[in-house]
Amino acid sequence: MKIAVAGKGGVGKTLVSGTLARLLGREGIRVLAVDADPTPTLAATLGIPSDVADKIIPLTENDELVKERTGMDPKVYGQMFKLNPHVADLADKFGIAGPDNVTLLVAGTVTIGGSGCMCPAGALLKALIRYLIVGMDEAFVMDLEAGIENLGRGTSKGMDALLVVVEPSQTSINTVGRIMKLAHDIGVDTVFAIANKVMDETDKEVIETTLNELNIPLLTVIPFDKAIRQANIEGIAPLDFAADSPAINAIQGLIPELRRHLSL
Ligand SMILES: Nc1ncnc2c1ncn2[C@@H]1O[C@H](COP(=O)(O)OP(=O)(O)O)[C@@H](O)[C@H]1O
Ligand SMILES: [Mg+2]
């Protein structure tokens, strides 16, 4: 199962990707959780202690690594660099083992405008994502920044699904259309929506109306859940704080839905 999770900032991408990764891991599957957010927070949701997480350097910010693999010093402009850097060992070398069979890889991000960033860190990230999708047989769940700009054309083919998390707010709902278009542009056809922070039937209807217009199947409705907020306040992974809370149960329910839709 190779999945990326996108959506507007704050909608619950990290909650969904981190918890989904761990629940898959609990089934005995080895899972790689990839944090591609410029402000990485997936470690906390995965239950990796903050003193460990604080020491992680995102791959794209590891200048020495970028230089070693692309042959170019990220700080010096105008050099030639390898577009196909060696990346197959990165998950093993830089992955952090967390609970439930999940390994975290903090990939970092690069700001890419439209056609893609022609910088060495961008080349490394692209090659890594391509390798994870095509060359690796473990499950992986990728927590993306607000958009999906990091997934260039050709990088994402072979990904099983893009999950777009939506909350009942107009800005979040408007983002769905934009993400849908980007997904289409880069050749990702399987897009599913997940509604999150849903308080009542009206919330659900607002989201459903838009999704129907865009023709995106809604896989799961995750309720607004005080336990998730509380976990956040106390700095405990939601799955460790309230394993049986309504939101966690909804994310658990996502797994059979995904399997059914993807025939996995
Ligand atoms: N279902 C929910 N119920 C209550 N709070 C939630 C829920 N989902 C997410 N949150 C809270 O919303 C905030 C943003 O969630 P997060 O997963 O970090 O979003 P993103 O990764 O999309 O920025 C966090 O404080 C989180 O605890
Ligand atoms: Mg996040």
C-alpha cells in the first residue's frame, strides 16, 4: 500500500498519515512513514520521543548528503549535478524506528514552482520518492505539505492513492479542487477524500456536496474528537493517548475501505 496524504494546513494530514501508518504496522506489515512537510511533526504522531525527533535533520536540509549524492554543493550555484542520485539506502541509513513496525524518514521538502525545482535537494527528493514508489516493496505513507507540489510528473506514477483530507471550512474545501487538478497533472488518478473534524450532519453535507461535484469518493468521516486535541496538548501520540476514541476508530475503519477500493 503506497499512499500520500495531502490537504490544506491544519486539516489533519499528520493525524491521518501517522495513525494509519501505525495501524497498518500493527497488522505486521513493515511501514515506512515519510514526512515531507517543511515543518515536520509526524514523529510525535508516530509516538517517537521528542528528544529523538528534535535531532533529526530532514534529508533535503542535509547539505553534506545532498552534496555527496548529487555531486553538487547546495550552497554554490551554477554547477552541474546528477539528476539520478543514489537513494536506495536512504531509508535504512536515516530511518528512525518507531513503535508498531513503523520507520520514520524525514525527507524534508523543497519549494517547487510549477514545473519542478531544478536544484540538487529537489533532485534528491524526487529520486527518493520515485524509488520508494517503484523500487521498494514495503508499505509507505507520505505526509505531504499543504499541496502536492513535491510530487513531480513521473515521480508519482505507481502510487496507489492520494488521500485528500478535508475539514468543514470553505478554504479547505476549495483546496480539494486545486489538489485534484495537480494530481491529474502529475498522473495520479486515484484520489480519495477523507472528511475530518466533522461535528454534525451539516458539516458532513457541506463536504459531500463539493466532493460529489468533483467526483471524488469519500472514504471515511472522522469526527471532531476532543481526545485528539487533548493528546496534542499533552504531547502524546493520539494512538497512545486514546486508542479507542472515535477519531482513531474512524482511521482504523479506513484500512478495509482502502483495501476494498484498491483491491489490495
Ligand atoms: N478529528 C479531530 N478532532 C479534533 N482535533 C483534531 C482532529 N484532527 C486533527 N485535530 C487537531 O488539529 C490540529 C492539526 O492536525 P494535524 O494532523 O497536525 O494537521 P496537518 O498535518 O494537516 O497540518 C492538531 O492540533 C490536531 O490535534
Ligand atoms: Mg502536518
